[in-house]
Amino acid sequence: MTSIVECLAADWDAATLIGRIELPEGPTPVRVREGRVQDISGFAPTCADALARADDLAAFEGRDLGALADMEFATVWGGPSPDAVKLLSPVDLQCVKASGVTFAVSAVERVIEERARGDAAAADEIRKALKDKVGADLSAVKPGSEQAAALKTALIADGLWSQYLEVAIGPDAEIFTKAPILSSVGWGDYVGVRSDSAWNNPEPEVAVVCDSTGRILGATLGNDVNLRDIEGRSALLLGKAKDNNASAALGPFIRLFDDGFTLDDLRQATISLEVVGDDGFVMKGESSMSLISRDPVELVGQTIGRHHQYPDGLILYLGTMFAPIEDRDAPGGGFTHKPGDRVRVSSPRLGVLDNKVTTSDQAPPWTLGVSGLMRNLASRGLLGGAR
């Protein structure tokens, strides 16, 4: 079993962490403070409610469940244990949104997907030619600026323009709905790729959590699983490429902003990825949020506002610069997942999101929807407000 403490930030015992666990009575929001796990369902029956009342949360003393370091958490790769607690995705009623093509490197890779029409073998030559033309320029361009407009004109003249470059350097970010409410998976669980996808990869990201006004309250780690062959065939297949069973992973906990952890810390965060396969394949990499093309505040501002409201708040994946091109099998074949891959997304101030890959049709089905959750909370007497 992987110790949950090993998957938390070094200063986790000084942080305020919000998450969800599966208790015998049902999904339960918890707070970790000063090393102790507290059931806060008496304050707020869902994590969405707890974050909506984040300013009042500090004064509430929840039901103590014990020291976090002493608790055993279940993982899909560990043996069965009657005492193990399942750690769920730390969001429940929040809408799960995502932003794409927010780094120059990912913009280039999306253009490659489009031009290769989902063929990984054809991508390498396109990659070499395209990076020579636009790789350096894109990283220095502010989206929506006059410089971006001039670059667009030049790329159109060279026959290199793409819908992906439009969202990379144009005025409007790519914002889409990643997963239905309550369908995301948490630390220690399976993450799914479609069984009919032959070219796919993890997308390690920071995800910010916002209340209904768009105020950024904190952050967690995410894996925005992507099927490159399917999206590469057509951008209109984005829903099929992105929204599948177990394809949105978040966790292990939401770290709330405070004097010791702020949005500025997030802007400078380093995100690392490690994939270890049953076949002995290992892939590692890291990137910095300092290289993102659009600030998190801008991305949130393009997600929520007078055109879009989210009364239960939202979580927003901020995008990734990872687009693995390392050959796993045949030369020129690039990287793709295999069932059994262990995927670890990490950042020093947020911890480690640890998952294992399976196919979406083999992952545990998503069964608890909003009506089921409401019936569960009502049966527990938790829908009458704070107690």
C-alpha cells in the first residue's frame, strides 16, 4: 500500500486540505488540519457547500476521524483490507471544466495531431517541420496581442494556420466541459482510456477550484486524459476524446489558499509526471506553470461570468505542456498508454496524484449521480443546513 502521507506536500501538516472519503454511510467531505482528519458533513454535506462557505470553515470543529498518518487508504493496486478507506475525487457538485492549448508546446502538438489525422507514425516528420517554423515564436507571444495577430497573418500565408493556434494565441481560450458532475476519480483509483484508442497520453495539470463567483479558493492536481488519435481525426470529436469513464482524475486533496500557499505559489509551481509500465517502460518529465500562456485568473475569467454561471462552483484544469513523443514500441510510433501503467502527477506544494491505467470499459462504472447522492444525504439527515 502507498502511504497517503508520502503523496502529500512536505508542509501538509501546516496546510488546510479538503477532500472526500467513502465512509460506510456514504461519500463524506473531510478537512485535514494539523494532521487530523475531520468529518465536516455537519457543516456542509458536500465539498461544493464547504468551499462555498470557505470563509466560515475555519471556525467549525468537525467530527475527528483520527490522524491522517495513521489511516490506511485503499488503492486499486493494493490488496483488500477491511480497514482501508477509499479516497474519492475532492470535488462533487462542482462543474468539471478544462482549458486546452495553454502552453506553446501543447499548441504545436495539437497542430501535429490535426495534420497527422490521428496517425502517430506520421506525426514525427510534421513535428520537425512545424517546430522549425513556429515553436520559438509561439512561446514568446501573448495571446490576443497585436504580435499574435501578426504571427497569425504570417502563418496563414505559409499555410501553417490551425484552429489549435487560434486558441493558443488568439483572444479566446479553449474552455470545455471535461466530465459530468460526480464522475471524476480520485487518488489511488483507476484512470481510463478507451479500448479503441491506439494513441493516447496523460495530461498532468494543476486544477483550480472556484466558488460560484469565480473566486479561486485553492488547487489540486489533475490528469486530463487525452486520446490523441480520436481528437486528431477531428476537433469535433473532442467530447469522445476527453469525456469517458474514469478519464478525469483529481486529487489527492484540494489545498486551500492561505498565508503559506497563494496563487503566486501556483503560478511558479513545477508539475512532474512519471509513467511506469508493467512492460518496464518508464517515462518522466516536468514543466513549470511559469510557462503558461494565459494566467489562471484569465482562464477562470473566460470560464465563468455573465455568459456562464456555476451555482455550485467549478474546478478548472489549467492545461499542460506535456505531449509525450517518446517511442514506446516501434520507432516513430510515439507514446501511448497500456493497461497497468502507473501514472504519478506531482508538485511539491500539492503532493502526488497516483493512479493506474485501465480501459474505460473495464474501469468501475460511474453509478452515483446527483439524485443518488441527494437521496443518500437526505437519509443521513444532512440536507437541513449547518448543524
